[in-house]
Amino acid sequence: MTATMRAIVCHRHGSPRDLVPGTAPVPVAGPGQVLIRVGACGINFPDLLLVEGKYQDRPPFPFIPGGEVAGTVERTGPGATCFAVGERVMATTMLGGLAEFVVAREADVEAIPAGVSPEAAAAFAGAWGTAWHALAQRGQLRPGETLLVLGAAGGTGIAAVQIGRVMGARVIAAAGSDDKLAFLSAQGADDVVNYRSTKLRDAVKVLTAGRGADVVFDPVGGAAFDEATRCVNWNGRLLVVGFASGVIPQFPVNLALLKGYAVVGVYYGRFREREPAAAATNMATLLGLLASGRLAPPVHAVFPLEQTGAALGCLADRAVMGKVVVSVTGR
């Protein structure tokens, strides 16, 4: 193996469109780790925010963005025995995925189900893992309840729409254009709301006969969160998943008191670190649903590694319906 690899290396915070391929040392698999030859890397809002310097974690420079990958096992480190060299795998890595090789903890690596493409696998683990954890552990979503998903056409949003349907909830999907609403209806949302042309709280009030949603899934923050605070049912759960808007909102806590609902934080990376057994159980369930076709990540576009800046720019422009994927091998 060569000592260096092609990679998207971030040397300073700034516009994602300025990112260009460079080189970096090939990482070495340590104890309990797997070295993966990356075929494809899923793009998420945390990648965008990391490059811009707006994410809650700030890795030291230089760093390689990219938090979910699919590829093949290149090597295994000492004590890593679950995967064979050449096996097709997917992994959640937080960083390092936009490169020809990445190292992952063996606990964060999963075999790709038969029939699932590298692009679909790269789009799945992080977003669908986040949404399942949010709705199952944090939101305690139950069959027959109403789930409101903000930013529903994005990566974690569409994952929440699909998972909400699998869990037996009624799903109200909110997005910012009529094209996205048509996409969400095709993905199985029961009701859709354009929150650019309609006041969200009024629409939800009509759709729920004044009750509000039992669970609100919010990966957006900003003004959307402000509206969502007034869309929650008694004993409801408002899930704080992320801040794709780039704005961390301030919450008027009297609303939680008056309406008797809980505001619940969702941090999938920390959950995987602190509760690995529960995270593994979640992923086993998700992979079964992926293999059966009950869950299927819609891939909006696939970009070559050289156009990673454009891939991240799609997210910045709010133009994505589903997931954006970067093909590292040039598929």
C-alpha cells in the first residue's frame, strides 16, 4: 500500500466550496480497529458545519471530514476479528471518510446487506442511526402517535419519516418547497406542510384537531424550532437533533411548563460511546429493515471526490431531497 492517499483535507474554517482534493498519510488500524478502503461517503449537515466551524465539536486542523462510509476491509488491527479482508462494510466514523482509506472502531463497522449498493450503504448508517435513536430511545414514539418532522426532505429528516412509518406513527412532514412536499408524499408521509408558505403551528393545529404533535423531530433549529415549540401535544416530546439552519435557538421554558411536554436532546455519537450495546441493537434492527426493503435511503446525487465542495454546497443551498453521496472510487 502507498504511504499517502487522496483526501479532502480541511486546513481552516471557511466555505465548503473551497475544498479540493489533496493528500494525507494512510491511517493505520490500531487495536480493535478496521482499515476500510472507501468506496463512497455519505454527506451530512455536520460535515458542512464542521468545515464552516459551526459544529459543537471542533477537531484540530488539519482534519478530513466525512462521517459515514461504505467500502471494503483493507486490513484489521490487533484484536479486531469480526471482519475479513475484502468484506463489504459500512461504518460511522465522524471524521475521515472523504478519503481513499479510513480507520473505524470495529464496533462502528457493519457488514453491508446483500443487494445494497455502496452509495445506499454510505447514506444509511449515520442518518438512519440518528433517527432511530431519536425516535426509539429519546422520543419513545408509540404506534398511533403523531410525529412531526422538520427539515423532512434532508438526510436525517427523511430517515425520521421512513422510521416513523415503520414504528406505526402518523407522520406530518414539513419542508420548504412544493417539490420537496411531493417527494415526501412519495416517501410515505401522511401529511405534508410547506412552512415557507404556511404558518407551521396553524397547519399542525388543523391537522391534529388542535392537539399538536406527540413527538417533534427537529434537525433544523432556528426559526423552525421556534414554531415547533408551539406545535407539541400535552405529554409530548420535542427532540433537539441538530441545527442545520446554523442558528441555535433560545427556548422559552414556560412553554414546556404550560403545555406539559419535554425537550429532549439527541446526540447519536455520544449515545454510541456511552451505550454501545443499545446502539448495536438499534443497528441490527435497522440493517434488517434495510435488507428487507422497508427502509431505503433515497440518494439525491452522487459526486466524485473532486467535486466534494459542490456536494457540500448542495446542502448549504437547501437543494437536497434525500442524501448526497461522494464516490471515492469513481463509480
